[in-house]
Amino acid sequence: MTTVLENTADVPPNPATPGGGEDVRGLSQGRIVTKRFFGHTGAVVSIGVLAGVLILAISAIGIGPIPGWWKYTYLQTPPLVDGGKPTLQLFPFSLGDHPFGQDRVGRDMFAMTMRGAQISMFIMLMVGAIAALVGVLIGSASGFFRGKIEAVLMRFTDMIIIIPALIAAAVVGNSAKSVVALALFLGLVSWTGMARLVRGDFLTLREREFVDAARLAGASNGRIIFKHILPNAVGVITVNTTLLMSAAILTETALSYVGLGVKSPDVSLGLLISANQAAFATRPWLFWWPGVFIVVICLTINFIGDGLRDAFDPRQKKFALRRVKETRERPDLYAQPTARGPVASGGATTVASGGFYESLDQPRDMGEGNDDGEGRR
């Protein structure tokens, strides 16, 4: 029988390996999480892409009374040029008058896509914020206080869960007069999963030693919840919020696609796809650009969520292949000289994958002073 004895005490930490072998001594929890997150390439690139889409959408056509740099708005109907074909050119690069083309009445698709991205991202952010706030409040209260409070809040959560969210959102969206009302309702029916996750985390954390220490120190329930338990649950909350935001933009797209979401004359990405689905065979660019922006926004949100999950979870570690190769090439890194040889073991020892293989079938040499006087070890 063999076992692996890990011995990495003499191996210097590799700061270039996020989460595995990194030197985080003396760093606060916030700095450790930040360091791990910015070591996640996909998440960092996704933040840049999402920020670029948001800046482009706001700066191009403006927001509210603030005008943008693009010469058309999403409500203008200039004359139809060349059948509405896109004027975007890559070599040499040129936007032209209508880079994304024009619809059948002449409206500029670039301006309409930017407006749709604004509306869809506004709904996404508002739904994420409302769902996170309601879910954290209900989940933390039920998980911390237990008893009757937990029973009432969880039964209320179960009642919200059994309501078909998409059907209810369709009914509200059909009668909603504004985008804010639609986003508010979507947020108020999307918090149930968050509440269950936060409750489960609070049930575990409330039994930890630091909570008992805070109670003995005279801390109030509010201080224990917001100063001691909630910061330890921020990983679950943050990751689930990104998932809620990604689901919100898809829900809004589905509602607008069937005509029950955002209403004309305003536009959203789902409404643009729905309005131009009949022209997919003849003028596919009217369908492509809103679809591309939906895919990009959802993918970036999901990648950011993956990066946050890896950053907050201490068990997420990358495999340091370079350290294993160095170990195999330099076995002296793990050879610890003793009085009887490099390794105090009666069995054969080899180095593989950063550890010693020590045979347990032979008795260990415990030293001359470790017997019981009768020769037994």
C-alpha cells in the first residue's frame, strides 16, 4: 500500500498562478478577491466588452436630453438609400450613412439598435438590483431568525415560485405603460432563487464561531447580519445576481419578441428581432445586428459571473503544471537530508507530481530512542 505525502514547504510561491500557489500573505480578503478576479482573463475581457457596448449605446444617440454624436435618432425616417443595405465597410473602414442598414420605412438600424441596447441593459440592471435586494432581505431574515419568521417567509417564497413568471410578466407587460413598470415587475418575480441561496448560506454561517463571539461581545442582530454574516455571503449573492441579469435580458427579449414587452415607438433588441423576422430571407442584416448584441451582452455577463465565482471560492485553484515539471526535473527540491539519508523511510521513495511515494508495507525507522525497551518500535 502506498500513500502520497505532500511536501511543498520549500517550493517558492508562484505569484503568476492565480488561486494556486499565489502568495496572498498579508492581503485583505477584498484584495485577494480582486487579485483572483483580475487573473481571470475571460472576466476581464468581458468587462471591457460590456463597458464598450454601454458607452457606444449611450454616446451614439445620447440619453434623455443629452444628444449623441450620431446624426440620426431612432425615431427619424430619412429617405431609403440603396434598398436599405448596410454601408459599413471594414477595408477601408467607413461607417457610411447607415452602417447597419435601414428598415422598410427608412429608419436607421444603427440608431435603433443602440436604443434597443440601452433599453435592454436598463431592464437587465434594474431587474438584477431589485431581485438581489428583495432576495437578500428575505433570505437573510429567514436564515438568521428561523422559527415562525422563516416559516412565513419561505411559504411566501414558495407561493411566488409556483406563479408562472413568464405568463405573469406577459400579462403585466401587455398592460405596462413604461419600461420602468416592466422592469419593476420582472425584478419582483425573479428574487426567489436568490432568497433560497442566501437562506442556505445564512443557516450555515449563523452557527460559526465568529457569530458566537459577536453575540458574546454584545452585538445586535442587525450588526451580526450586516457586519459579520453578510460579507461572508457576498460571493453567492454576487454570482447569482449576474445570472439573474443574464436571465432578465433573455426574458425581456422573449416578451418583446411575442409583442408583450416593450411597446412601439420605443424599441428593444427583442422588439427589433420580432419586427424584422419576416425580412430574414431578403434583408438579414435587420435581424443579425440585434441578435449579435443580445448574444454579446449575455455572454459577457456570464463570463463575469464565472470570474466572480472563481474569485470568491477559495477552492477554485488552477493546476500549476510548471511546478510539477520543475519538481520532476529537480528532485533535490524535495529531498530533506536526515541522519539516515535523504528521506527517513524504510520503503522506496520517488518524486511524482510534487510529493513522495512512501511504502507503508515496511515498518518505519523511528530512531534508536523510540523503542519500548524490548526491541519493539
